[in-house]
Amino acid sequence: MRIATWNVNSLKARQDRVDEWLAYAKPDVVCLQETKLADKNFPHLQFQALGYDSVHHGYNQWNGVAILSRVGIEHVSHGFGDGAVDPYEGDARLIAATCGGVRVVSVYVPNGREVPSEYYDRKLDWFGCLHDWLDATSKPTDDVAVLGDFNVAPDDRDVWSPKAFQGSTHVTGPERDAVARLCEWGLVDVFREHYADDGLFSYWDYRGGDFHQHRGMRIDLVLASAPLAARASWAVVDRNARKGKQPSDHAPVIVDFD
């Protein structure tokens, strides 16, 4: 099963590129973030014509998450469930479904904006909710994968210059600890299991020619439970999808599981 994640930074603006990418990358399951669409505007029929069932969680022109699958979609849920207090309530940042026997979760973690700020504090709270929701709905022995834009570079290898990000969001100790806590629960950073090198990024700012200057960050993650991660045979950041006309500022991350 080929599972991928991609922050498309507006599906409406990137639809043709997404369709083209699906045709050549041939993923079985795709988690999308920043669709920037309300549910009523999501192009289910267009994806169906390409062979994908789809589910979407979005309210308006901001945020939005989706899952596409050509191996079935069952047991769909979104958010942290009834009764849970979401620090970013109404932002449409999590959707989950069972696809081909794997519990797949597409997340768009809040950015956090500035350190310190209320947005940063709520980002950390959101991570806590994600951990608790995961613990309540899954076991580390299940086949489960949490994919998406985590807005955290897990360690210094994952930014082009640690000094350039000093004092900024995405690299602070509490943010990295929040990702580490998910791994302590039982998730594995699958890409890092295959590549230990630094300088391997999934996001490049549009400004200043960062992509061509190789000034990026690895903030798009595939975290899989240990039984599922053990079956990962290949992983890649598809930099080609970041090239060309009107690309997203993120590249897809793809993992093959036997």
C-alpha cells in the first residue's frame, strides 16, 4: 500500500497539479491538508473519476483536511470527538478513516505564529489533545498512521539553519517534545527510519527563492505505529511536485508499506 501526505495550500488553486500527481505517483491513500474549501465545494466526483473515494472536513476558505483512497474508506471521523475541547475549535484540522485495514489520520497542526503567544500555547494544547485522542481511539499494536503537516521540525537536521530559526515556532523544545510524546506512545517517524541525513526537506517558503537555495524544513511527517512502520519498504519526498508553475510550498511525502 502506498500512502502519502501533501499540504496542497489550496486545492482549488492546485487541482490540476494534484490530478497530474495522482496519475504518476499512483498512491493508494492520500492525506491532504490546507484544502481551503468548505465541505460542499470539495470535488468528490472529480476524484471519483480518477478512481478515488474521498472524505473531507472543512468549513470555509481556511485549513481543511481530506483523505483520498482507492482501497476503501470506512469508519470516518473528524475532530477529537464529542465532548472534547479543541483549542482550535472550528479550524477543521483532523480527519480519520480506515483504508485497506489501516487507520489513517490526516492532520494539519496549528502553526503557532509566535513564541510566546496564545496561538503557540494553544498549539501545544492541540498536540496534547491529539495524543489523548489517539490513545483513546487506537492501540500502539494497531495498524495506524498519522500523517500531515505537523508544523514542527523534529530536530536540527530538519531545518536548513538552526540559527536562522532560533526563537521561532516549529523548532522549540516544547513543540519537539510534543512530537516525541507521540513517538513515545508508539508511533515511528517512518521517513527518518530510511534516511538519517540532514538537508532533507518537505517545505520551502515561497519568498526569497528558498526552494532553489535549498532553505527548507521537514515538517510534513508520516508517523506510523511500530507494526506498520516495520513493513515500510520505501519512502521519498517528491521534490518534483514542488517545481513548475504555481506549486504548493510543500512537497508530498510518500511511503510504501508491504
